[in-house]
Amino acid sequence: MFNHLLSLLIWLPIVGAVPVLLAGSGRPNAARWISLLMAILTFAISLFLIPQYNPDVSGMQLVESHVWIESLNVHYGLGIDGISVALILLTTFVGILVIVGAWEVIQDKPHQYMAAMLVLEGLMIGVFCATDALLFYAFFEAMLIPMFILIGIWGGPRRVYATLKFFIYTFFGSIFMLIGLIYLYLKAGTWDLHALQALPLSLTEQSWLFFAFLIAFAVKVPMVPVHTWLPDAHVEAPTGGSVVLAAVMLKIGGYGFLRFSLPIVPDASHQFAWVVILLSLIAVVYIGYVALVQEDMKKLVAYSSVAHMGFVTLGIFIAFMLVRDQGNTDAARLGMQGAMVQMISHGFVSGAMFSCIGVLYDRLHTRLIKDYGGVINVMPWFGFFYVLFAMANCGLPGTSGFVGEFMVILASFSANPWIALFAAFTLIIGAAYTLWLVKRVLWGEVTNSHVAEMKDINGREWLVLGAFAALTILIGVWPEPLTHLMNISVNQLVQVLAIHKV
């Protein structure tokens, strides 16, 4: 089994979607239980990655390679490093929670909803395992289909607009990546990522390729100014769709930078790192102000995600300044490690925030902040979880939200104190919009009769929010297992930054 562990993780949920679909609309409970079984089984198998992966050995492990399209030298190539393992575990963990979270909420065609979730889970795992560039692109693009379906069928009243905007933005960016990959293939004669990373390229070639990759992955993160699809997609998506989108899909953009931009075009990445750093700081500061004036809870948290993901791209590209301009590899490792921790932490915190909003929406069917007030008086357990996740979103020490951001700020200070100052500003503006949200929704007197009739969270909701809370606190107080898991992979990336191709 361990020889094909990665393939099993990819295809089990995808194949498992077939019996879920066959259950049909006439047997919704059967569809729910089969999908839950598949999600739990996938998560259980993913736990085998921990003993099978050696975090003290560099390079890809559990490698699989089979000829896929012989005439084009395309291989079904899979492999993982520490970063991949962390993101796969995040994906399979969230996969269970979105199935449980939608158990009673999705009443219309639940078999199709659950099947789409399983297919999406398998495709996202495929992205994190692919070592062949064309296979990566295939998984990268295929993810659009189930997410398009999830928003388009179970979304809100403006779901058609949101799905089209989501698809056009992400597909548009992917076209540039495909052009870049085709150029690399014509030059190298292979799609193998390791071979492409070793391919000598002039600075002009690297520059064109850098911007091709930047457009594709910036849309996925998303970065300013190509972020506008995200708030619309979040607002219209069902709760499970928002959770997966924020917790996992946004991380694929950051992961793409690590797999393509840094190792394949290191010189251009260094030359244009200031562009990404500037866009990241704009996301951290400006988008925080945008979040502050939102009236829709989902839209506020969506903009918050853009700001927090700005730390990921900042931590990744600040490393170029530290390594090449200052020779400070220790600070570069700190920044890169912080970016990775921030990706995982944001997965739990943002997923939890959207789950909390889903709990409120299931009761009052509104996401407008003005329709709530004094919720903690009637939902004290919900209030406990909501405040916990809000504190994590602010970056409170002791929660996972603090660890990654603090590491990136420290690394930024080593590179340039002004960059650190702007980055640290998020601790103020983030607290402002998050606590302002909590104050208006939870505290004070009950504002209307609808709020007064709300019931506290049930066992199913307790399970989902409790699981998110456990991981949020665990990483906050004990991040060492996560950082150790990714340490060798981060060190290897930092070494790549110092390599000059021209």
C-alpha cells in the first residue's frame, strides 16, 4: 500500500464520489454516510504519511512515476516533501469537517453536493503531490469544476455572477502558466519539475516566466489587485464551499510560488521580489481597511483572508532580500518557515470563521451584521468559539494566528525595518475589524426577537468548531512538530534562493 500511498490519497475520494452519486436523491442519508466514510478513510490514510515521511531527509519521498502520455514525455509523477505533507493533512482534515458541517444544512441534492466535495478533495491532494508540471496543471485546472458546481448550484442569489467571475479570473491566470510550462517543455524536453528547476535560463527568459507564474498564482492566493473574485465567491458559496476555498484552495497559490517561481526562475524572482513584497504590504494594510467597512460578515472575513495571505507571499519573497542582498540565511529560513506556518494556521482559523458564520446563517438566513446583536446571551457556547477564533484571527499569542505572522515580521525586520513596520500594522487593523465584528454580533443586549429565538450550537456544530479550536490552540502553544516537519524542505528552498542561473 505504501508504494502507492499518494495515488490512494488522490483517487480514493474521487472514486468514492461514485457510490455517493449512485445513492441518488432518494437516499440522502446513504449519500451522507458514504461520503463521511470516504472522508474519514482518506484522513486516516493520510496519517500514514507521518511515519512514512522522514523529516530529516531532503528531497521528494514516496515517489511514484509512470508514463502517462509517452509522445509528449508526460509522466504521472508524484512525490512529497514536508510542505506537501502538512498541506495534505490540512486538506483531509478539513474534508471531514465540511461533510459533517453540511449534514443537515444541504437538503437539495445532498448526494451531488457530497460527491463534488470528495472530488474536490482528491484534486487538491493531487496538486500537492504532483512532480510533473503538466500533471500539476491538470489537477490545478480540474479543481475549478467541482468548486464551480458547488457555488453555482448551492450558492446564494448572485451565484451565477460569482461562479463566472471565479472561473474567468482563475482560468485567465492559468493560461499564462500553461504558456510558461509549454515554453519550458520545448526547451527541456520534459515536464519533470526537478529537471525544469535545473534548466539554465537567461534573465530575459526568467523574467517572462516569472510574470507568467505570478499572474497564475497571484489570482489563486489571491493578491491585490486580482483579488476581487474572492469576496463574491465567498459571499455566494455555501458554507462548506467557503471553508474549503479559504482553508485549502487559497494555499495552492502560495504552494505554486514554492514549486515554480522560486526554484525555476530564482534570478527573476530576486529581481522582481519588490513587486510581490509591495503587493503583499498593500494587501496587509489597505485590504484591512476595506474589511473594516464591510456590512456582510462573509465579505469581511473574505477580505481578512486576502490580508492574512499577504503574510504568506511576504514571507516567501522577503527571503530573497535576506539571502542575496544580506547573506542572512537564518532570517530567510525564519521568514519562509513563518509563511508556511501562516498557510496552515490560516486554513484552520479562516475555516473556523466561515463555519461560525454558517452557524448564524443557518438560524437567521442573513449574513448582515446589523441583523444580529447580543447573540452571546442566547448562544453562550457559540460565543466562546466565536471569540476564540476572532482572537486567533487577530494574531493573539497562544493561538496559531500569532506564530506565523510573528515569524514573518521578525524576518521582515532583519530585511528592512520599514517593511516590518507595515507588516506589523496588521496586528492593529486586524484587531480593529475583527473585534468590531465580534462587538456588534455577540455583545450587548439582544437586539430583536429573531436573535432571542436562536438556539445554541448542537452536537454536530460542536464537533466541527471544537476540532478547529483544538488545532488552532495546539499550533499556537506547540508549533514545533509542524515546523520540524517542514524544516528540511524550507532549508532546501532557502539554498535554492542563493543559486544564480545567470
